[in-house]
Amino acid sequence: MGYDILYYAVIFLVLLGLSAFFSGSETAFFSLSKSTLEQFRISLKKSEQRVALLMASPRQLLITIVVGNTIVNITTASLAAILTTRITLAMGFNHQIAILIDVIVVTLVILITSEILPKVIAVRNPKSFSGIAATPLLICFRLFQPLTAVLTRFTRFLQHSMGFSEERMLLSEEELKTLVEVGEEHGTLEKEEKEMIHSIFEFGETAVREIMIPRTDMVSVEVNTTLERLMAVVKDKLLSRIPVYEERIDNVIGILYVKDLLPLLSKKRHDKFDLKKLVRPPRFVPEQKMIDDLLREFQKERIHMALVVDEYGGISGLVTLEDVIEEIVGEIQDEYDKELPLYRIIDEYTFIVDGRMSLEEINDELNLNLPMEEGVETISGFILALLGALPQEKQRVRFNSYTFVME
């Protein structure tokens, strides 16, 4: 009797190990990312190549693991019932005690050692666990192949019968953003990388009017401007492209590429200078256009600047390729950019703020609580909305606990 119990106990422990192997393998293999599997596919390590090979058929692999685990668990439960019955009867207890021990104690042992513990280890170390499990699992994969082939067809039949799609579930935008946040918290992503990824998510939801250079800040020239005056503007503003208008700014007739002026500089006489002959056709885009569409147009047409028009056809600003790219990578400073701060802190309650600064930036940077309203994006627009007219110099405007002074 003693040897029988020892024999069954050894087999029971082996079965617990096999159950733990299958449970952990399921978690480890299906926790591997696509990038990791791609690395395994081209790896020189045989174990990693086997992992990639198994994951090339995920449905069959899952069925193999489930079949193996089911066979082992049924055998384990049956053996546990025999073992507990023999031990309890040998100790003089009745069958009811044996059943109670089998249901409570053995179930807890199987749950902890064969399910919870291996899954916890596997989810924390999926690469190493899957590498160790790959070879024996590949043997099971081939051994069970006739059975898994039948079960695969049967599950596909049931799936189609119930109207489920074959497509793999994709992560939603919010889930991806959460993964990015977790990546930054764990040090996988830098703060700048996180911000760039968030910018990409917002890229297709940003309209041209949100990033354009407003009409009031545009540098443009009239078509009758002399070459001397034009060169002075170029030297002062250090621009490579300048809109050219006729009579009024809403009538832009073209874009001057400053490089087109270079051949004229070698000529001694400039009295026959005709700016109209140098300009190139302008590109007009509506304020509501999304910048991802604009970027594709810039790429397709190989242009770097477009004039932005409002619903009435008037010029409301201009947008450049640099403005669009900056929405992803952040501010780009070249050798000609003069970086001036949009705000300056005088003391705890006093700030000097550029009128072009957005309300969102002001609230974030200065810890204010100005309301965000539809169609109002900058502090200038906010004050205009409050007054309903253009403010005068030194005029004071009060809103809740804030006082704005026009400088």
C-alpha cells in the first residue's frame, strides 16, 4: 500500500508540472508582441525560431495547448481522487472525508501550482518562458496535429455559424494611448517620444486654421514693389517665400520664391523689374481643411506654402510645410528664427502675455482657468469676444477674478 501511494504521488507531481507547463505556455506565447515575434523569426537561436514558427499558426497552437492541458488536468483530477481516497482510508477516515479533501485541498493545490503560479511567471517573463517551452510544445504540436486539424475546422465552422469575424481584434485609439502612457511610466518611452505619438493621434483631427500664421502676422508685398524695397524686406524678414498681392491682401496673385531674385542681382539696371513675371501660382486651402490631407497635397504637388481662405474667400492666413510638420515633432528652429517667449512672469499674480498665445497654453503654463469656447482659441480672441470690439491701448478688461490690461 505504501509503495502504491508513493507511486501515485510521484505521478501526481509530474502531472502538476505538465499542467503548469501548458498553462504558462498559453500565457507566455500569447503575451509576445508582433515586434518580438519578428525579432524571433530572424533570430539565430533555435528556440526563438521555434517560438515564431508556432505563433505562425496561433489557432492551432492554442488548440494544442488546450488539448494537452485538458488531458493532463482530467488525469490529474482522477489520480488525485484515487490518491486522497487511499490515504484517508489508510488513516481510518471515511469516504466523505476523502471527497471533502479532494474537493477543497486538491483543487486549491491544482489551482495555485498549475494555473495561478505559472501564469504569473509567464506573463512577467514571456520571452524566456516561451523559449524554454518551444521545443516540447513543438513536439506536442506535431503529435496532436491530426486532432487539432479536425478541431480547427470545427471551431471555424462554429465561428462562421455564429457570425463571428475571422479578423483579429485591433486596439482602439484610447487603448493605444494608454499603452503609450504606461510605456513612459516604465521608462520604455521618453517624454518627447510620448508627446510625438500623441501628436500623431491628434494630427488627423487638427484643422488648418489651428496652425496657420494669421493674416495680421503675414509678411506680403504689393506687386508694384521695387526691387530695392523687396530686397530690404527679404533682408529684414529672412524669408524664402513671400505672397504677392495686387491692390489688396485678399487678392493674392502668386508666391515669390526669393531664389528667383538671384539672377536679377547681377544686372546693373533694375528699372524694368517686373515682380508679376516672377511669381508662381498660389495654392489656396480652406480653414476647415485637415492638416493630414494638406500634408498629402504638399507632398503630391511638391509645394511648401498655401494661402488659407475663410468661408467668404478672404485671406485669413497662410500655412507652410514647416507648420504642418511641427504639429508632429514640435517647434523647429532654424538659423533665422528669433525665438521670443509668448509670456513672461512678473510676479505670482502678474504676467505679460502675447496676444497670439492660445487659451489652452495659458491655462496649462500659468495655471489659470479661462473658459474654452467654440471659435475662440487665443487670448486676443478671448478679449475680443468679451468686448465685442477692438480694445484700446491701456484699456482694462475684467473677467471674474482676472484683470487684462492692453499694452
